[in-house]
Amino acid sequence: MATDGLADSFADVLAAVQRLSRRRLRHGLSAPPLRGAQVELLRLVVDRPGIGVSAAARDLRLAGNSVSTLVNQLVKAGLLRRETDPSDRRSALLYATPAAAARLSDWQVRRGTLMREQLAVLDPADRAALAAALPALRKLADNLHEDRAPVIRTEGETTYAVQGEPGGALA
């Protein structure tokens, strides 16, 4: 399969798996579903309690005002707690509430169960192919970070990627 066809097919399948997984996981929720960015922020705050809004925006690669909006939504929903930073009273520190931690834990359990069930119905060769693809998928995820963007080079009719410098622009 040509690189363009592989890229398009891969992106389509990956988006479909993500969309269908979210749809299945939302079924039976007692609380309103959270948007992807809200979940990402909650996961970051659970991993790094006391993170500031600016640091969260940098880590999530979102605008500060977008993160502030997410913080306000999650505080209102009772999933985040905002405290004034004692070293800089203009800044806020973020903490997940017990309700947020429980909700994320429940989501992880449900996601794990869903994926185990779906993998179990695949034949062994398909499961082995997915397992073999994991290292390449991890590299792809690492490359998608803006700080690690590959430099795309074209020579004649051949296009290839060379790992770029952190923070470097595409050539």
C-alpha cells in the first residue's frame, strides 16, 4: 500500500476505533459525558496534583484561556478544585476531587474491559498483529508531539521523514 493510502486508511481506522470506543463507554453512564479535552485535563491533574493552569495549558498544548474555560466547567461539575497559589496569589493550583478520581478510575476499568472483550473475539493472528504493531504505534504517538515533529524531506518522487530537533520547524 502506498504511503498516502496507508496514512489515510490508518487515520480513518484510528478515528473510528476511538469514536466507537467512546460511544460504547458512554452507554450506561449515570453522569453527563465529558468532552475529550476535559478528560485530558482531569487525567493531567490526577497525575500532577497542584499543577498550575499555565503549566497545564503548556502540557496539553492548548491556549491558556481554553484551559481556564475547562477549569471553570470542571469546577462547576465538582470534578476539580482550584486553590490560590501561596507563592503567587494571581495563580491557581488545580486538584482533582474524589469524584473525579472515581470517575476516571471507573472509565479506565470500563475501557480495559471493553478492549479485552473486543480483542478476545479477534482470531489469534489478528491479536498477534496488533501486539506486534504496538512499538510502532508508540513511536508514532511520540512523533506526534509538537516538540518531536519529524522533518519531511522529498527527493525526486520519494518522501521520507527524519527525526527533527526538539521544537524545530518543518523544512
